[in-house]
Amino acid sequence: MRTTDLSWFGLRVPPFSKEIDDDDLWLPTSKVDLVDDLAEAIEARATILLTGEPGVGKTCVLRALRRRLSPETYRLTYCHNATLGRRDFYRQLCVALGLTPAATAAAVFYAVSTHVEELGRERIHPVFLLDEGHLLHQDVLDHLHILLNYQWDSRALLSLVLVGLPELEQQLERRRNRSLYSRIHHRFTLDDVTGEDITEYIAYRLQRAGADKTVFAADAIALMHEHATGALRDIDRIAHAAMRDAARRKRKSVDREAVERVLAGRIPIA
């Protein structure tokens, strides 16, 4: 969005950029309880499954969870490259943990599991956030339950948070994955954001960007929600394009017509 487009609406920065600090993160009112439930599960040293459709805010929820967990008590490690074989998957974990990856699969696994035990002795609970879990190779799924097994399976030294599309749960329900699935005691589904959430979200992002008045008409927001089916990623793109169109047509607010022009392809969506 050009500087002139921003100034037309009295904004300092683009309101719908994905580059947003954790302190400025918006969490839907409808998702606050979910973050509470996730934090309680990790405090209980459990392993978690979180699924949801694309763009409904899974990463937003994880970032809110990160803010909730004290770094003095929990060590969070985030991995999103799920398209790796088992050895390279554990090598990726080593790098994320600050360890030197070994050459063999057995040595890499030993390095990770030993590090987890060392953190346990320091009274720090490691949490591995595995995003895009529906893309995990079967040989990784075959082995993850072993990563959770410490001291003859008598201590919970590690929490896995498996995050992905709904088909991830279908994969885990297969008989071959029953050893891992049986260890996942907390299974959450992230629903689509509601129309009320979208209204709250747009107002919040605009306010953080410097807006001191209403920018989007109610019927424009309703149309965006209907088209995006609750996916915040799509809302961002449509709202950005509609604001650009309204500014260039010298409209003081983004009305339904601006959104219609975007959805009809007359205004490109970045």
C-alpha cells in the first residue's frame, strides 16, 4: 500500500501486514479459552494435537501460547519443515536446539533425547511445536512416540504439540500410528473465526495502524467474511486491496462496492 493510500485513511503503517510483533498480536475472543486450555495441557506436561483449516489462526494461537509460557520454565522449539525424512527431521531439531547434528540417525536421536533429559534435570520442560504436521513422513510418525519415552516411560520430560490440517488427525488414527496417537491426551480443533471476530480483528488492526475512525462499512466486512469463510489470511489480502481501491477512488470509507471490485478481479490481490 502506497504512502498516499495510507495517509488517505490517516494510517501510519499498513494495517494488514503479516509482519506484526507478538506484543501487537490480536487473539480472537472466541480463541482465548483455547489458549488457556493449551497452556494448561503443557503445564501438565502433556502432548497435544491442534488441527484446523488453512488460515484460521493456528500460528496466531501458537504465538499467543508462547507469550503465556515462562521461558524460565519452558523451552519452546518451533519446527515447520515437516517434509523431511527421520534423520533430517532430527537433524533439524538439533539445529533448532543449538546442538551439533551428528552423522547417523541413531546419533542424532541420542543427541536430542539426551538434551531433553538434561533440561529435565535443570527443571526446564521442553516443548516441541511441530507445525504442518500433516506433511510429516510416515517414518517420522513411526518414531515420534519413542521420543516421548523416558526412564521406562515413567516420566513426561517432553511435550509435543502437533499442529496441522484436519487430515493430520486422520493420519494419526491409523492403526500404524496407534502408539503415538495413544500418547496424545489433548486434542483440539481450531474452528473458523466468526463474523464478530472479523469485525473485532479489522478494528484492532486499523487501530494499531493509527486509525481514529471507522474505515470499513459493516456490509463490506460481512462480504469479506462470507467470501473468505473465516480465513484471516484471506481477510488480510482482500481488506488490503479494498482499502487501496477506495483510497484511489477518493472514498472516505471502504464500502461493499470496493470489496466487490476486489472479488470480481478488477483490483489485484497481492
